[in-house]
Amino acid sequence: MKSCETSKAKSEEKIFSPEEIEMLKAEVRYRMNSGFKRYGDYYITGYAMLFAIETGVRVGELCALKWDDVYENYIHIHAQQLFQSVDGKKEIYYAPFTKNEKGVSADGRQFPLTNAIKELLGEIKAKQEALGIKSEFIFCNEDGKWMVEEAYTSFLRRLCRSKGLDVTNNHAFRMSLNSNVFIPMGISVADRAALLGHSIETNMKYYSYSQKNLIDDVKAKLDCRTDFSLGTQREPNKIVPFAKKETPETLISQYF
């Protein structure tokens, strides 16, 4: 253990700051509206990234999501896209369980269908209908086949590098959602773990980071503070008196 690196990684090495996430979202939206032929009219990998930012889903779960998994007020995340070797060739298949369920389905988990997610899914659906794309999968190619994990991870890596970011993986969106959104909102660690699909210990040990701009953020909040009475001693009339504990000697002296 003495020769092993056991220290926790820094925030800069694991998560995106809120400003970096906004930069990535802006770049994807720019590409969608630019009209450049290289991005096409149907930028599904870009839509997948926007969805991952809002939900923190794993890449395999992202690719396996179907329209039937979308309900009135939640999204049912219960499957993933996996790879297997068949006669020396890599083939993808639909696995009806998530990573943390380890091969035995426990009906997955639910994630709230927020207004932002609902609007994004509506935009994707409208785009598919306009282009005549028919598929059971939400994130599919123009031929209707589901998006392959490698295509998305490659896109995300190139995008992040083009913006000068050191973090380039989808997993960072999971940790960023937990650290930048869930924790500041006061969502309990049990609920955070349930929403992201792992244990409480995993959430606390590997997913909970201080924000990248922690010092500047705290400084701004402290500079804007106007109520300086917080933390001061209470008024005398709010102090509750407690009886002094009598020693045996004191009790004896009262009677002799």
C-alpha cells in the first residue's frame, strides 16, 4: 500500500465546472445551427451529450434508452449497451440491466423528467419525425439503428479537446451533476446515490468533489454577506439555565 497512489483526485482531474459545461452546451448548439455540412441536420451525438449533462447517465445506458422508457414524470433507466466477442469480432447487444446490477436486473432506477429534459426529448422527437427517422431508441442514427457507444465517446473526446479541456469523458458529467448540482441543492446522499445508480459509499468516496471555482464562489458569497449576527452569542433571555451538579460533600454540608 505504501507504493500505491491512494489519494483522492483533484476536482480539476475529474469534473467539469458549471462554466465549462455551459461552454460545451453552447458549442453543440452552435454546431447544430451553423448549417455546416460536416455536422449535418441531425447532430445526434450532440443531443446525447446534452441529455447526459442533465441526467448523468452512463454511456451504455445512454445508447440503450428507448422512447418507451420515458414516462409522464420520470425516465426508466434499466438497460445498457454492451459488447461481446463473437468469432473474433466485436458485436454489440442490448443488456436488460444496468452496470451496478451486475447481470441481474433489479428494475433499474428512475430519474425525474424535468422540464429541461422533457423539452430536449421533444426537440429530438420533432427532428426525427421531420427527417422520417423511425426507431425504438432515442439516440439513433438516421437509419434508425441505435447509436454505438464508441461513436459518442469519440465525439465527446474530440469536442472537449477542441475547447482545451483536460477532462474528456462522459463519466465526468455524472460526477459534475452530483458535485455541482445535487450537493449544493441539499439532496441527501441516499437520494443522490439512487438517482445515479450506485451505492452511498461510492457516491461519497468517488463522486463528491468540491467545485472547481470553490474559492472564488465562497469569496463572492462572503463579500455579499450582510447579516453579521450569524454565529454570535444569543441574547441573555434565550439562555437556558441548567442546575449545577452537587458534589457529595456539598450535599452532606447542607444537613450537618
